[in-house]
Amino acid sequence: MIETVKLYINGAWRNGGGNQTLDVFDPATGQKHGYVSVADLSDLDEACRAAEKGFNQWRAVSAYDRCNLMRSASALIRERVDTIAPLLTREQGKPIAQARQEVESSADILNWFAEEGRRVYGRIIPSRMPDVLLSVRREPVGPVAAFSPWNFPLAQAARKIGAALASGCSIILKGPEEAPAALASIVAALHDAGIPAGVVNLVYGVPSAISEYLIPHPTIRKISFTGSTIVGKRLASMASAHMKRVTMELGGHSPTLVFDDANIDLAAKLLTAFKFRNAGQVCTSPTRILVHEKVYDDFKGNLLARARAIKVASGFDADVEMGPLANPRRVQAMEVLTGDAVENGASVLTGGRRIGNQGNFFEPTILENVPHSARIMNEEPFGPIMMLQQFDSFDAMIAEANRLPYGLAAYAYTRSARTAAKVSEAVESGMVSINHHGLGLPETPFGGVKDSGYGSEGGSEALEPYLISKFVTHSIVD
């Protein structure tokens, strides 16, 4: 058993005011292995006071000094990768190699935002009148309430923390109760690096109670949420009622277009690796695989061979490629979606069943001939399932790619520069990756359109919602 993961408020680790806890389970065994403190309203109120105090202090720190503190935290995270990564695997289930990658990525994200914060520039506007100075100042918007998911609890939190701190904002981060200890280790690195008390606060608890308290709170000026479209719409509505800025990174149902001139072996290899990474619990995971009829059989055979060879086991096992799903709810969802697809006429080419009776394991699954009437063709599966579809033209593939109200990520494989250009223009998606899977770097935009949300959590665009542009006009008088 591990110790109870505590809240972090105003620079100190503490139990929740009501001394309540939630159980934390190992998804590979189903066994309880720890607890996490639950924040009550008194804790949230204290966190808001701390964030307001922290904001007033942090905004006065120079961008240069903020950068150095954030870089120090990034370095500490890298030093502690061997301690943090096993916590992440134990809590969330992903293979230890992927856990290490996420820890390293979190450090990379903080480091990049630290440097980008030094380049938040205002500007001088040429004046129409003599002796008048026109300028634009960039200032932090204020304390932030951020909600981080369980599938990438470190990297997604680092995006929110990095953008807030680089802009001069303080933050209250609501972390995932299912994976609390690894995230607490990231916050501990920020503490140890010398980030002032109140600038970063970490709470856990009942999600609805926390969001319903923080979003309307007068201290909070900016909301950042990563999660489902249904919850995101509700939180966005709540924020809009109080005229608060929002960044929403929501669900997806990513199409992948495999054209008749594609490198079939490359496409199958990369798709297999990317699809079953983190057991398919990735918002940008390819789900609907749209294949031209001329290469359909060759591609299907290649993809099936690779999917059937994936080793599924505990994230700590040697050579494991896919671990368990994060919780029993995801296994049940996979069973329901697969069963519904079969009832609607789909064929299961491989997988389709849970593995064993211990832990949250599910087979890498590929479905074929899935009709639009099946739920999985309209709902994000968020698990290790992909659906193959056969098409005879570019226009038909684009029509299917754009059919759903989602628009987070899309992929294409083609050797034709002309086809690649047409895809990048025609697909309704916030991100498009062609002939590789190159999304999620700190320096590149990360966000969607339509029901997949709005705003970016990557690239220089990520800082915009955390900053206000203040216009100052100054007449020079004797």
C-alpha cells in the first residue's frame, strides 16, 4: 500500500478538510493499492485564496526569472523519471516505456513553455497624431482552473501548468483521482524548484463538485478542460455564463485515409503502433480506417498480422506493447460497443474480447463492414478498437472523414503531393498528419474544431487565452 496522496494548496501538502479519501486501483490486477484525498468546499475556497495571492506575486516576477524556475522544475522531473514512471504505470496501466516517455514529455513541455514565456511581446502602433504614443501590453488574465484527464495525467497537466505559469498566471489543477501519485510528483518538482506558494495548487475529489465551485468563483478568470465532449459542453456553458475564457480539448473519432498509392507496409506499421499505444485511450487515436479498394486486401492482411502479434500484459512485463485499460468502465464500454457492432452486421477480424478475469485487459480489436447504424461508428471508442472501411474514390473518403461532428485529428497515407495537399484542405480537423503520426509536440498547435473543442494546448497559440491585450494611448504633454 502507498501513502494517501494529499492535496497541494498554498505551498503545502495536506489532507482534505473532511479527511475523506477515494481508493486507487492497479488496472493490471484490480487490487486497491492506495488512496487520494478528497477536497471539500473549504479546501477549494482556500485554494482560490491561495491562487489569488499567488497570482499577484507571480505576475510581478520577470519572464526571465519565471523561465528559470520552470526550467529548474523541468530538470528535476527528468532526474526523477525512474521514480515517477513506475507510479504512472501502477496507476494508469500504460507500459513502463510509455510511462517514461510521458514523464520526459512533461519535462519537455514545461521547458518549452518556460522559453516561450520570454517571448510574449507587446507592440507599438504608429500614431496618426504627433506626441501620442499607442501601445499594446500583454498581461496575464488571472488565476486559472484546469481539469486534467486520466489517460495522460502528466503530459496534459504539464500543458496547462506550463501555459499558465509562462503567461504569469496562477493555477488550481484538478487532477484525475485514478492516477494521483504520479501527477503529485510533477507538482512536487515545481515546489522543490522554488515556485512560490499559491502559484500552483493541486486538488482531487468529486469532479462535478469541484467544477461547479471553481468555474463560477470570482477569483477564477480562465478555464482549461481536457475530457469528453459531453462534459466539456456543460463546463463551457457554465464558464460562458460568467464571461470566462475557455480552452476545450475534447473527444475525437479520428479518420485515417489510406490511398491506393500509399506505402502499405509503413501505414500498417505506424497505425498499429499508434492505435494501440496507451491501449487506444488517446484522444487523437486513429479509429476509422478508410482504405482505397485497390489496396484494401493487402493493407488488411498486413494490419491484422501486426495487431495479432501485439503483446498485451502488465505494463511492468518485459517487451509489453499494450497494457490494461485504465479502469473497468473502459472494458465494459469495449464489450458493449463491439457487441453492438456485431449485432448491426459487423465482422470481428481479430480481438473483440476481454482477456482473463483479473485486471482491465482487452484484446487489440479490428472490425470490418461496420454500418453507420452501429454506435462505434458515431461514438469515440477510446480503447483498442479500429474499424476498417473500403472506398473507391477520394470524394467518398473525404465525405466519410467529415461525416461526424468531431474534428480533432486526421491522418492520411499517400505518395502523391497533390493528394496530400487536397487532404490537408478538405478534411475538417484541427490537426492533420500525413505519412506519419507527428502530433503533440510542445511547439505545435494541439486542438480541434467542431465538437472536438476550441483553442490550442500547444504551440505559441496555447498562450493566447492566458493573456489579455491592453491598449494604452498616451498623449505627451508639457
